[in-house]
Amino acid sequence: MKQSLFTMEHARQLTADTYELILSGDTSAITAPGQFVNISLPGHFLRRPISICNWTKDGALMLLVKVVGGGTHDLVRCVPGTELDVLSGLGNGFDTAFGGSEPVLVGGGIGAAPLYGLARCLLDQGRTPTVVLGFRSGKDAYYLEEFAALGCRLMIATEDGSMGTRGFVTDCLKKLPNLTYVFACGPLPMLKAVHSLPGLTGGQYSFEARMGCGFGACMGCTVPTVGGYKRVCKDGPILYQEEIVW
């Protein structure tokens, strides 16, 4: 974990409530896709934990943010040049040494955010992932062109059928032959449904939780596992298929 100042460089609206933010600062503490940052905002007591979408060693940090309250509302409206107090390199990221030769990445809603950086890391290893994304509607979909530009195979599910397969990410996953391992991030019901698919022998799941501190001190984000309670911020946010208890 590292505390430092990041500067807002750019903000781009992707959907009605989802934004891409580009910040610059010290990214040396970020070591794996799936980690997150915790951002302090003026006028808000608690920091806001945000998944890392992508980063570069020369100091560029990309975040995808869904506006869900006052904190995220203020964050996406920061003007270029705004300095933000950021805790970076938090949590344990995805382990890209695991999984089959053709990795499958599954994201629901804003859960697609950390999968972009994960896809880039896998591609750097010579492994081309299949990316399965789920949204309520086609108007909520984002980053489809960005994933496609990487060369990923892309499958889309929407609840209203306005884009791709009508239904959920699990409806797309059932179409994949020999599905045995997944990397997943999204709302808890989606994670549970993916976890319950027959034939899976392993997987890594990124959990979300309300956080007080973001680095394991307050114990406010614990979840049950087969090995006892774990902290999403410190022991996660990535949990493995075999340790998850619903």
C-alpha cells in the first residue's frame, strides 16, 4: 500500500452513470490486475474504493467509475488538474498463473472494469481470453470496442435482450464448450450463479463490500470462507472457487 497524490487528467462519460477517469501519479505499488485504490474526497469522511481498470509503470492510472452516491458523483466531476489523496496497490489481485489455456473473463455491470487490465496481462503472456459481459440493457454497455481492440473474443448478455444474448452471463457461459475455469467480477448474485455452474473446477472471484479503512484494520468487510472469515480489502478482493461459502 502506498499513499500519494494523483492528478486528474481526463474524464470521459461512457453511459448515463459510468465514467472513465485517467489519473497520473505513482503507480509503483500496483502489482496485479484486480487490485483497487481508495480515494479521499473533500467533504466525505470515508474514502471511496475503486477497482483499477488499467495502469502503466510510467504513472498512468485508469479507473471506471459508476455513480452510485455523493462520493462517486463528486469524483467523476473533478476537473483536470485536481489533486486527489490516493491509497494505491490495495488488495490481492488476480493470479494469472492459474486457469486454462483459454481463460474466460466474466463481468457484470461495473464488474467489467478490472477485467480490462486482466485481459491485457493475459495477452502479454500470449493467452487470448474470452470476455463475457452482462448488462441490464444495451444502453448500459461500455468498453466493448476497447475489449474488441485488444483481440478478445467478446460475448454480451443483456437482461432485456437489446444487445447480444437475452438473459444473463450464465446463459453465454453455457454456450462455451469445456468451460472449467473463470475469472469473475460483478454483483454477488452473478458471482453465486457463475460459481454454481456445473463443470467448473476452479475460478477466481472479485468480491465487493462496503469498506471502512480499505487495508484490513477495521474488519468491516469480512466474508465467510471455508477457512474462516476473510477481509475483502486485505485478504481479497479475489477469492478462489474452492474457498467460497455463500
